[in-house]
Amino acid sequence: MSRQISYFTRTSLYAALALGCFVTHPPAAVRAQSGTATPAYDIYAVRFGVLPQFPLSGLVAGADKEQKLDIPVMVWVVKGSDGRIVLVDSGFYREKFVTRWKVQHFSTPAAAVARLGIQPDQVSDIIITHMHWDHADGQDLFPKATVWIQKDEYEYYTGDAWQDANRRGGGADPDVMLALVKRNFAGQLRLVHGDNQTIIPGLTCYTGGRHTYASQYVGVNTVGGTVVLASDNVYLFQNLDAHRPIAQTLDAAANLQAQDRMRTLAARTGLVIPGHDPAVFTRFRAVADGVVQIAPDRAGTAR
Ligand SMILES: [Zn+2]
């Protein structure tokens, strides 16, 4: 065997020398494809509308019932050092949602991500954190993307949830579910099997937040360490700061445990990014209208 290897090595070397193209290092493109390094991602929070005067008590368990605030609806663009463009959540666009919720400053999620120069066909993957209309409706705006969702979430909200109105929760919508089922029929939906699943190099899905039946959150590798995109498993920074569960959860104790875990996963607590906090757009650097870059530096601090 060793003779064979040596023979082929020598043969290749002579061939390379004869052609005058002996290369001591592989070209950059080959190195990138070799997969030795985990890709680092740039992360952008993209606001595509505002829900006016939302009650704080609907976001933070036990909060003042009188207090209200305008909350953003957003998607997260995760752009890889390998050129890959992933969305975490896809927002919404169907007219009934825009009208019913009196959404202000609305643009479709596709128009909103275009502020970063991204066209819909460039999005290769969409990670849906949970089935609610404000996070999953917009997936069919991005026709070439593969959609990733927890298997238990998909199966529950396309099946058992509709056997009993009490098990559905407020945010599941038949049109959203049907569109996702069609995506599956088209071969563009991938089911994530539970907790701590790295579905794309540098992107890991976690469960346990219990905002919905099997809601997930995403750990994203960046040059400054891990950023956790909590989505609605944490509504506001206030949930983390006051150690209060989200107001809409199937299991408040599990939600708090998940929040604690997110802190350990993130490079620092400020890099656990909630689903609807207006402060996301003031704590981080604006790069376009309604777009901030969630960019920890190498020391893990915000810039
Ligand atoms: Zn939401």
C-alpha cells in the first residue's frame, strides 16, 4: 500500500512539475470549501413595521397592566463569511395581519431586507423560530430558500393543535400553516430534530423556551463569539434584566431556565437578542433605515 501511495505521489508531483503549475498552497476558494473553520456571520436586525401601544403585561409576566409601548416587528439577516445569506424568521406580509394589528411603518420583509442590498432569491435558508404569524408568514416571499423548523413544532401546529381550540394558542394561523405544508411538498422544508442541533456550520438551534409547543432559538457564531437570537422566547431585554418569564409561554419555569441558558451560550448577556424590543434599534449601530448590525467586537462587547 505504501508503495502505491508513494508511486501516485511521485507521479502527481512529476505531472505538476511537467505542467509548470506546481502549487504549494491551495487557492483561497478551495481552502474555504475545505470546511476546517466554522464560518463567522454578520448579523442584522431588520425592522419591517411597528405594533402600536402593545401592553407591557402581554410581554413580561406580572408587569404593569396600564403600561404600553410601541414594539417593532423584525427579522434577522445572518450573512456568512462564506457568502451564505440566512434569515432567522420571515416576518409577515398578508394583508389581514397588517390590517388587524394596525401595523405602522409597514414594509414587506422582502422590501425590508432589500435595504441591505439583498434580493429574495439570494436567501438560501430561513430558520423559523416558531409558528406564529408574525414570524412565519413571510417565508413564501423567499422562493429559493430552504425553511428549517422544529419537527415537533411543525407536526403540532399542522395537526394536534387543531383538534381542540384551547390548544392552539392565539398566533397559529391556517394560511401560514398551509403555506408551510406546501413548502414541505415542494421539498423545501427541513425538520430540526430537537435541541442543540447545528443545522448549518456556525448556526445551532436550541429548544426549551416554550413560547410555543416547540419554539427554538438560534446561536450564531460571530468573530466576537456567540450571539443568541432568542426571538420570542425572550420578548424584551427587561425579561432578562428582571429575570421575568415572557407573558405568553406554555411553561414559565422552563422559559426562565432557557433564558439562563441563553446567557451562558452568548458571549455576554447583552448579546441575547429579544424578539420585540425597540431598544435593539438603539443599542446597536444603525447601518440603514430600520436596520442595525448586531456586532460584538473580538472582546465580546457591543460596538
Ligand atoms: Zn412575535
